[in-house]
Amino acid sequence: MASPSVSSVQKMFMYDVFLSFRGEDTRKTFVDHLYLALHQKGITTYKDEERMEKGERISDQLITAIEDSRFHIIVFSKNYASSSWCLDELVKIMECQKTVEQTAYPIFYDVEPTEIRNQSGVVGEAFAKHVEKEAAGRWRDALIEAAGLGGWELKNTLDGILMESSLTCRHEAKFIQQIVVEVSLKLHFFNSSIDERLVGMETRVKHVVSSLEIDSDDVRMIGIWGMGGSGKTTLARAVFDHISIWFEGKSFVENVREVSKGSLSGPKKLQKQVLRNVLNDQGIIVTSVYDGKHMMKKMMGSRKVLVVLDDVDDIGQLEALVGDAAWFKPGSRIIITTRDEQVLKAHRVNIIHDACLLSYKEAICLFSRCAFGREIPNHGYKELSRKVVHYAAGLPLTIKVLGSFLFDRTQGEWEDTIQRLKTIPLKETLEKLEISYNGLEDDQKEIFLDIACILKGTTKNRTIRILESCGFRAHIGLRVLEQKSLLTITKDKDVASHFYDDFERLLLHDHIVEMGMSIVRRVHPEEPNRHRRLWIKEEIEDILVNELGTESTRSIQLWNSDLHPAIIMKGLKKMKELRFLCVLPGRTWQVDEVNQHLPDALRSLSWLRYPFQSLPTTFQANKLVNLEMIRSKITELWEGGERKVLDKIRFLDLSHSKLRTFDIRMTPHLEELYLSECPDLLKLHMLGEYPKLKLIDLSGSVEVHKLHLGMTPHLEKLNLERCYKLLELHLTVECPNLKFLDLSYSQVNNLNLRMTPHLEKLKLSGCARLQEVHAPMGCLNNLFYLNLRGCSRFEDFSVDKRRQTTSTSILTATTVYECPLHPENNLPTFQLTCVYDETISSWCGNIENLFSSSLCACPKLESFFASICGLQHVRELNLESRRSRKVPKDICQLESLEKLSMRMDEIRHLPDDIYMLKHLKSLDLQYCGRLLQLPEDLGRLECLEELNLSNCSYLQDIPNSICNMKCLTLVQNNFFGAVFYALFYVVP
């Protein structure tokens, strides 16, 4: 069996403080006031008579209480030593004091420490009656030891001043306040370290505490957001325990959602709880929510408070409990945990922490503690533990439930449990997660179930297409699900830089998926043909083969099935309300063009490797909005060239198909057209007006020669990459919304950008025949990416603004060694990288100038650099050239240049006016191997910090002015050795 192992756990105490005192001296005065102050601060304090029960011997109870208290406060008064009871307490306290975990603190109320230590004065008189007793020695030792401890002395606090009674009481009050503060801090020292049992919590707590900035005087609200069971409450509680000592009032309100919705008086109860906790007044009454708001607004501002609202799911709950930051005293902090991010945003909570799931290492540690009582699995259970933790997928709730369930069970029982989880999800986890589902609107529930059962892992764009096809408001629906922690949307950075710059995927936690599937299946658990969604291959195949379909089914996804297409189509006949069908066959079929059938109710149809040459003639397609038949054998939409118009279709993807021609007039409301990699596609007919068309992708359709776009005023993306035979692109009218244009590797020889005034990305790489680009001033105001690689004179040429939100751009260019159109010209070759910051207008103006230079067959190096130097805010320039003997003369106009690197083998001299680069910090001349001389005025580069002359083997001299460079800290040179070192360090 997986038996537990013992691990050391820090001792937990019942009481924070034990009070030892002489009743007749201080019970009804000082000790009562001290006890009340400690209690009000939330410090659990033992004082006899408060916790005695009838019939118990007080001495036994006292001994237990002393042993179960972390701190012991001994109030030494005039008659303390006269009580054997008090002295026995003291002996026991001093015994406990010797442990690491317990500490005693004396208060010298109306006596001096020396009187306790020496049993002199009034203390000696009190102790005199015990001198002959057997315990006198032990008591004396205890008094001496206690007197030597650090504590508090009231007489020192009073500074020896004789006061009236009322003044003395007020001074005692300050004395008590000082004691309470110090005890609180000492307790905080023990409690501030994160509970070791909370795996992975320390880093998370520090991250949240850092964002709270408790030293700041503003009122700050932060949120902790995550799926059910992800540890939000645990994290909030750990943060609360860690920092609550620094606040004058505090309240941790659990289960806000449950209490608020449990009864009509729920919100009022919560308001009362917060007020009572923060103000430490149990007599507060709240008569209504409106009254509660008024009371909180009036009373909460008197104290710096810490309030945690756990499991909030409605903005109304926040309005009732923490309505406005103005309610609170500066320095107050409010922490809100929720599954719904929108609740936080609606309440203007700007700092939101994601409740991160556990890593594998953290998960295995937490599971081992629950299952074995140790940090790692027991021998023989490592692989079984790995399987359980893999199933839990980082969710703390599941890990703890399964760990506790498997505690002290046999390996056989473990294996049965793991196998059972594959078909029967953990009930406790599902119930916790389903709370988020229950908070959705009906249409949002349908969206969630479609995603959980069928569309999980799909790209966001495709999911939106399918959901919108089925009649749902997908954009807001997905956002709501994301905010309620039911799904996450991740961006694929590798794909984002290409045509699909918004490539994102929908991801769901495994238990969220289990919860969705469980909801669908539990309605008719033994009759899958009555389920609204079908996704299990074996069940779908059984229904199709035996024609058991019903009108209940709305969505089907059939993966990797070897069923014959004719059987699939025949089995669909009874599913008259089927709206979504996705078929991804496990093999390719050769079929006859007969007995085809598709339900007329279909709104979204996806069939990979569709084996027929056209859609079924019986298929009305009156409701079809989305059609995806990638890698299909389809050559035309309708058999015999029938011109059946698809009025509803908005999305069409026939990529990698056998399509020969396509007339877009058959789809008048089309928004997105994907015909990429169609090797037989000859022509796209686009005569007429297509006001809704936003995207055309013909990439890789190599036989397309011409494209006339027609009237497409809302076109946003046009991808003609690798249309190798494309000679002409005609833009009939202006395309004001076109942002992406890719003509890479096409045969176009001229391009007029006047028609595309809002272009953001332009890719013309590999357009070897491109000779002319018309770019009127202002037409590229929005351009942030340009690629001309392989266009005539340039082997590589690109301008990348990186982000639309910044002004930083990177220009890279590499000339070809030999101009393909003028091979007889002995042109200089060079390579450069230029980093610069430009305003939109100057950036675009210079890019328009660069077009003329880059596309000219044989430009002079100087004319190109004139364009480069027109960029006023160049920060970095890397220049490499093999043939050129001169540095471009305009380079010294780059006044903003900070870093200049040149690798030019043939140059002999630098420009004399290089000193004009006033902001230059780094000058790298390594590999300028034939450089003979540096300008005499080089020392006028006042900002220069680094100078690299490595491999400058022909350099004859270093100008004396270099000694004037106050900022120069790093000089690299291989040839001048000690002479150069001495020159550099001479101070003029």
C-alpha cells in the first residue's frame, strides 16, 4: 500500500498570547485593557476566567494553555511574587521559554526589573512568605531568569513624572498600544512566511504583494482571475495573511457569489460582515443594501483597511461592497477573486493577476503530500503518480482531491482509478467548474459546448466563421468565455508575421473539456443518436451505418474514419436539422458521382479530401454560410456548370482542390475566398461589384495569368504569393481598405500603389521582373513592412517597422554581385542594416524615395545613400562593402547616429567631417584592413564610448585628439600595444 511517511511540521498553537498576572493588582484595570486591545487586534489571547469551564481544575487548564501559547506576557506587579499560583505559572513559562517556538516577555507594571531579579523592595516583601517553602528555589530562579528577558517597563515610559490619574490612564493606553503593536509584529514574523504546505505559493504571493505596493498612499484594487479550482482563494488568503498586519482593519469575505445569490438578504449580510470586521464592532446593523452602501461610504474612510472579496461574479456585488475608491482611507487595499475578468474590468480594476496553474514539478509535490505525506512519490508509485498528475493538468483542486482519495490505497486500486478517469470524470472537479458554465447566457452555453466538444484547438478565425455560420454572435461569445476562464486564446508568433497575422488558437483545460462533454452526454446517456453534438468516432459510425440519425443532432465532427463517403451521406438523411458537419477521413476514396446527399439545413460544411467533383445536385444549400473542402477533387461547384447562386455563403475555402475556374458572381455575399495551391486554376471571374469581399488568397495557384479585381471597396487582404505566371494585376477602383498585398515571386513588371492608400504590409520579394513602382507622395503613410528581396539590383531589401505602435524601423539591404540586366557594369556591392526612428510622414516620404533607388537597374551607391541619409533619426548603421574605396559622403549627415559599424576592406580614409556625428557612442572599424589614417578631428566625437580598431593592420597613426574623449572607455586594437595604451591614458 501507499503508506504515509512522517514529515516535520511546524507546531501550531491554540493561543497567540498567554497572560500571567496577579489578579488583585491588575485584573480589572491594566490586564483587562491589555486583553481587550489584543483581542481587538485579532490576537488570540488566554486570560484565566475567560476560558475556564466548570468542574475543571484550573492548574491543569493553565498548564495546557501555557504549553499551547506562542507568546507569554508576564505582568509583574507589587503582589505578583506573593502568589504561589503565579510563581508556578512562571516556572512553567520559563520551561517553555527554552524551546525554539515559544517566547516570554515581561511587563514591569509598577515594579523595577532589579526588584524582580533581586527579590528586593516590595517584591522582596511579597516573596518573603515563600522563603521556607520547598519550591522557593525554583521560584527564585524563575524570577531571576524572567527579569533578564527583554520586555516593557511602564515606569520608564512614564519617565518618572508624577501625573494625575486621568493622565496616567491615557499614558497606560499608549503603553498598551505599544505592546500590542510589537506583539503583532512579532506574530507577523512567524506568520509572514508562506505556509510550506502551499506548494508553489511563495512566488505567486510575492508577485501579488509587489503589485499592491502597500507603502503607497493610494487606494488600490487588484483582481485575481482564473478558472474554478485553480487556487485563487488559496492565493488571496496567503496574501491576506502575509500583509494584514499592516492595516488598521481587515476583512476576508468568502463565497461572495454563493452568499449574495443565496437569499435576498445576501448582499446585506456581506456588507454587515465587512463593516463588523473592519471596524471591530459586532453591534453594527445593516437594514438594507442602500443603507449598507451609505454606512460603508461614511465609516470605511476612518481606517486603512485590507478587504478580500472571494469568488465575485457580478458587478453589483462590487458596487455594494467596494463601490468606490473614495469610500476608503488612503493606503487601503482591496483584493477581488473571480472567474469572470469582465467583472473586474467593469469595476475599473486595472491590475489583474492570472491564477497560474501548477507546473509539473509543483503538481507532483502537492500530489505527493496528499497521497503519501511527503515531497515525492513512494517507491513503486512514481509512474502511477505521473499519470494522475498528467490527468489533473495543473489544477490544484483535482490534484488534492485525487491525492486524498488515493491515500493508503493499493497499486491495483490506483490503476482502476486512472482507467476510470478516462471515461468518468472526477465529479467534484466538474461541479466546481460548472459554476462558470451556469453563469452563461443560453447562446453562450451553446457556443461553449460547440467549442468544448468539437472546435477546441481550432484557430480563432475558423471558429468564428463556423459559429457565425451557425447563427451565433461569435466575437462577443468568445470574449465572454475567455473572461469567464472557460477558454484561453493563444497567438502563434511564428505564423503571425505572415498572411494570417491574427493566427490564434482556442485552448481549453482538459477538465473544462470534460465538463462540456459531460453536460452534452448526461441528457441521454445511453442514446448518443439523440445528443445535439457527436464527436466520438465509434458512436458516429454506428449511427451512420445503421441509419439511426435523428433531428436532435446539430453538430458532427467525424475524425479519421474509414467509412465510405456514400455510407456517410446515406446516414445523414434523417438528420434534418444538422447545421455543422466536419468530416476528416482516414483514407482517400475513389467514388461514383451518384447517391450523393447532404442535409439542406447545413450552415457550415467542412470535408477534407471531398471525393466528388461537385456538390450534390439535391443539395439546396440555401442556408450554407461556410464551405470548406480543402484537398478535394472538386472541379466545379455544381455539376454540368449549373449556375446555382449561393446567396448565404460568406466563407469559401477550396484550397488544394482541382478547381479550374471560379465565378465569384455565384457567391454575391462572399467575404473570404481561399483558393490557394489550386494547380489547375486558370481564371477567377470577378466582373461586377462585391461590396462584402474582404480577403482573397490565391497563393500558389501557379496558372493564374491575370487578375481583375472588379469593384472590391472593402478588400483588406490580397495574397498572390507564388503565382509564378501572374503578369498583370488590375485594380479597377481604389481599394481604401487594402492593408496586405503579397505579390512575391510573380511576374508583374510594374505596380501602381496609388490605388492602395492605406497599405500596411507590402511583399514583393522575388519579383525579378519588377521595374517600376508608382508610389505617389502620401500613399504609404500606413506602411510598416516592405520586402523587396530579390528584386533586380537587390538580393535582399526589406523595411520592417516591427510594431505599428512604435516608430522604430529596421532597413536591411544586400546588393547582388552582378546586375542581371547590366552584367557589364562593375557596380559596388554592399550590405547594410539600418535602425532608425521616424515620424510617419518622414518615414513614408523616404521609403517612397527608396523605391526609385532600389528598383533602378544600376543605381549609384551615392544616390542610394542619399536616400538613407534622408532618414533623419537613424540610430544604428551597419555597412559592409567589398569593392567600394570610399565611405558614402552623406553618412556624416546622420546626426542622430549612435552606433556605426563598417566592414569595408578597400577604404583608406574616413571622411574628415565624421566629427559631425555628435551623438555617436560606438564606432566599429574592425576588418577595415586597409585603413591608413584616422581624421585628426576624431577627438571631437565627444560622446564616443567604444572604438574598435581590431584588424586595422595598415593603420599608421592615432591622432592626439583622441585624448580629449572624456567618455571613451573601451578601445580595441591589436597592433599598437603599450604605445597606444600610454597615448590613450595621457590626460592633457
